[in-house]
Amino acid sequence: MIARNGELDTLAHRTRHVLIDFDGPLCEIFAGTPGGDVADELRHELLAGGIDLPSTAETTDDPLEVFRAVADLNGQAAAIAQALLTALEVRAVQTARPTPGSADLIVTAIRTGRTVTVVTNNSTAAVIAYLTRQHLGSYVGQIIGRDDPDPDLMKPSPYRVRIAVGALRAEPQDCVFIGDTVTDVLAGLLGGVAVIGYANKPGKAEALSQAGARAVTTDLAEITTALRRTPSAALPN
């Protein structure tokens, strides 16, 4: 289901704090360096470091899933995988592709009196490197990223959504989370935050809607327009 303007307006009207995922809504982190290649390199580095890969890490093309599987082994493996993946992510953002409309969305949120917080399974270091490269660092108040190697804290866990809400000293109902995966939707809902699904690939809209996204859109500009239509509601009394 694609969101009607009224649904986005309703969410925008009550939103003081915009939480947004990184890979997808803000950029395609592995656009210049395919995720499958990064996953292969991560596996190679882990094996070179003497870590035996679990079977679930051997075939996936998703570097985050390689990390998740290895981090489940033990604390030492988790710390090594965290450091290696962070370095690969920081390198990858040098060729990341910005999501159309993402910069305008961030700037508009700030100019209409809201805050912007990135909530992601990617590393904070990678997000900082990307925002700096895109000259957006001054618009993002906080980054709640994968700074702990515990895979159980990754989305769909609501841990980082709750951390973001707490750091903002906000109420969950004053926040909206923009994400492009079912795990984003689940993390937001479990954290008590309404979710706008960003369906950036065919077939995603229905999946995000069924998972419980309050609204779903294929174009970030629709969210930006809704924020512009209701700036006063986000401003402090």
C-alpha cells in the first residue's frame, strides 16, 4: 500500500523527531562496492584471523549477516568481526550512492523545527564518514549505530530505537522512524514508534505494510512535502 497524503500529514503533524535508517533511506552503502564482494572480503579477513566461519556465514551476500553469524560465536569473534566490518563500511561509503531526496528530507526536517537521528545496524563511523562527505553532518543531531558487537542488539531488536528516544528525552509518540526493511518496522513498533516504510524496491510496499508500517511510500519527497505542510506542530510551545 502506498501512503496517501493524509496519512503522511497525520504523522508529520505529530512528529518532533525524525529517526531514519542509514542503508536504504539515506544511501545505498554498497553501490560502488557490491555487498557480495564486501561479504567475501569480510569472510577472507575473518578466516585469516583464525576464526572458523559458521555455516550461516558461508554463503550470504549480506556483510551484516556474516557479522551477525560470527558474532554469535563468542565475544572475541564478535569484537574482531565488528572492527573488520566497520573498516569495510567506512571504505564503502566513499562510493555510496545517496538516495534521491534524502538530503532534502534531512534539511527540511531541521528547517521545520524537528530533529534528525540516524538509527542503524551499520557502524556509527561509517555514517559519520558518509554525512561528512555529503556535507550533512551539521543537520543530524545523533547517530545510534552498531558500536556494540552484540548481534542481539541489532534490529529487529528495538534497543537502538529506544536508545534514540531516550537520548532525545522524547516520548515515542513524538517520533517517527523511516526504514526500508521489515526489521526496521519491527524495531520501530517494538520501540513504540510509528514507522514510515520506504519501499525502494519492487515488492517491498506490501511487505512493509503487512509488517505494520503506519504509511508506506516509494518516494522520500512525499515525506518531505508532508513535513513542509505542517511545520508549526513540530516547534516547541
